[in-house]
Amino acid sequence: DGGITQSPKYLFRKEGQNVTLSCEQNLNHDAMYWYRQDPGQGLRLIYYSQIVNDFQKGDIAEGYSVSREKKESFPLTVTSAQKNPTAFYLCASSISGRRGNQPQHFGDGTRLSIL
Amino acid sequence: GDSVTQMEGPVTLSEEAFLTINCTYTATGYPSLFWYVQYPGEGLQLLLKATKADDKGSNKGFEATYRKETTSFHLEKGSVQVSDSAVYFCALSELSNTGKLIFGQGTTLQVKP
């Protein structure tokens, strides 16, 4: 079955440590997205990529970095510069990042906590 | 800029009650509109969508009609079940060619037996 796989499901970060969240899709989608979700709040866009080897900052990119070297993969690194990283992180994809009106398909998320 | 506003929750209903979750939007032009559902500890699942004015999206007993005149996309279900307990998100697609979605803050639905 096609879908989006996020790993790990739970992740713990120590002070001063960078951690990387994995997102893989086998839907052959061009566009991928990373969102942050805090309790009781909606989704905020961190980074997005419309095509391989290209990505753009979203609304809250500070303290995060991404890469898009392969179509199916869009890893997110939470750096030590992100002072409040505890949140639920969601990865999504859509068929095309250059057309509006497309739904996004989501993974099951990674919950990041601070030790 | 574009925005989506949902009614605040939690919404608490008894099983078999009628559900309405209000969603209004602000956007230039005519975006596509979506409802997503999130069960505890999971990602979002697309529930239904509508791409133009007066379109009705429907799925699993849920319906929503794209109302251009009131800029609304309210979610309805005639008879809710305990298994419908979840967080519901309304979203619109930006008309710029980025594929980005703008989400509301989410509405928690609790259905009691």
C-alpha cells in the first residue's frame, strides 16, 4: 500500500543535541511538507519542498533544517537552536507542489520530547 | 492573507445526535476547501473536499457544502457515533502555485454513549 512513513514514532532530545526525523513516501508525489503541532493548536508549516533538490521555508523555519535529495525522502533536522522543540511533527505530501487545490496526505507523526 | 476560522471546542454530543462544526474562511479567489480528521496519536486523514462554489463533499456520513456567499464550509453529520470522537480540521488551498494548505485551529469532538 502506498503511503507516508514517519520514524521514529517517539524521539527524545538532550540539551544541545540535533535530532533528525525521517519521512519517506512511496506515492510518487512531487511535493512534501513538514508541520509542527502543539497541544490544542492547529498545524504550522515548517518547511516545504515542491520538487527534488529544492525547498522553501514555511512560517516557523527557525531552528530547523531539511534536505530533499530524493523524491521519496524529506528528513527534518531539529537543531539545538530550536529552544522549544517539544511537539508533534507531521510530514505530508501532495501530487504536485506547483498546483493549488491538491489535498495533502499525512504520515502518523513523530512526537519529540526534551530529556 | 488567507485564513480559516473554526468554532472552538470541545464539542460534546450524545451518540446519534446531529453534528455541525462551523468553518469560515478568508481568501482571495476561490480556493479548494478540505476537512481533515485526526484520531488520538495519529496523523491527519482527508475526510472530504470541495473544489468550487456549491460543491458538496461527502464521506462516511459527513457532508460539507462550499458556500461562496457566506465564505463557509460547515461540517455536518446526521447521527454521530462514539467512534467519530476526534479532532476535525478545516483547511483551504492557497491559490499561489505552492500546494500549501492553510489550516484552522481544529475542533475536538467528544461523543458519549
